[in-house]
Amino acid sequence: MKKIIRSEKYLFTPDKNFTRQLKRILGFLPRNFKLYQLAFVHKSASHFFFNDIKVNNERLEFLGDAILDSMVAEYLFQKFPDKEEGFLTQTRSKIVNRDNLNHMAIKLGFGDMIISKMSKDNHKSVYGDALEALIGAIYLDKGYDRAKKIVLERIIQSYININRLLETEIDFKSRIIEWGQKNKKSVNFTSFEEMDEQTNSPVFVTHLIIVDDIVGRGSGNSKKESEQNAARQALQIIEG
């Protein structure tokens, strides 16, 4: 980690526009400014330093994903004291699903801040990746409690209508599994990694198999995302 931090000074230079946008999003100027800059470097624009160590936002994205899940779980636990575990799990999934994260990041104005060699119009997951990485950066810089306050008040509550969200249904994987149980048909997900030729980086691919036939195929930056996309495609075929 120390090697990565030391290498950042060769990659990043002060950017007044980036600083203004970051302050607008967070409400403050961070101490570890380079950490926040790193949050916006997508893996497709990775730079290499010291023994081929990659410098991009993947590690921060990994951390931010886990932190966001924890924050949203705690928020929902407090907000809905009479709801059962299933409701809380599904609602959290609706809040932190990839499409929602992409939407929030776009609304926050990430478009001009992200460094990427991929088309952000065709690969909108770039936005959600950066948002999770930013949350990881806030956590490292400010600690859990301060980060939770910033994320909930300035991001989640500002850009998500919980009541409207509760009316939507996006857990396609659960739906297809329930359909299989109801119709007495086996539903299985088979996932593997393959290389994205455009970015030369791995992506997850999932085949949804009903009985012995592949009915849905989905891809994504995570196994969870690829499973949801495969389930969505299968449901579109089944429900016509």
C-alpha cells in the first residue's frame, strides 16, 4: 500500500475544477486529496509503478462496496424497526444495485471527474465503480461514523426516494428462483471469468440454466451483477 501511495505523486497533479467538484459533492475539502483522485481512476486507465503494481480505483471500490452495504443495512435497520430480514435484504439490494449506483454517480456529476479509457456511455458501470471507490476513500480519510453521515445525507437521501424505490422490483435472481420452485424446474447459475477485449481486463459471465438449457446469459464487473443480468434476460424470455 505504501508503494502505491508514494507512486501517486507521479500520476496526479492539482486540478482546480476537480477540487471544486469534489467539495460540492462532499461538503468539505479532504486532507488526503490524492486518495480521492485515485477513486476516479478506472481500471481501464490503470498506470503501473514499482514492480508492475497497478494504480487504479479497484481496491477502493472493493472497500467501498463493503462499507456501503454496512451503512445501508444499518440505515434500513433503524428506519424500518418492524420489518423482517427478507424485506431489509431486498431493500438494501435495491439501493446498492449497479443501475442505482450508476444513476447516483451521474447525478452527482462524476462524468468529468472519471479517468477511463472506456466509453462511459456504453459502460455505465464506470460510474458506479467510482462511487463505491469514493465511499472507500471517505471511509479511509474520515472514519466510519463521519463517512456514514456524508454518504447517507449527501448521497443516499439526496438522490433516492425510498418510498418510490420500495415499489420497484429489481431482484431478478430471486424472482427466477421462485419461478423455478413454483413450476418445479431446476434453476442453476454457472459463472466464470473471461477477458474483455476492449479493456483487456476480466469480466464475470453467468449462464442461467433451467433444467438442461441455457436460458439467460449475463455479464458484469461482479458475479452478482452478471447473475442479475442473466436472470433478467431469462425472465424476459419466460414472461414473453
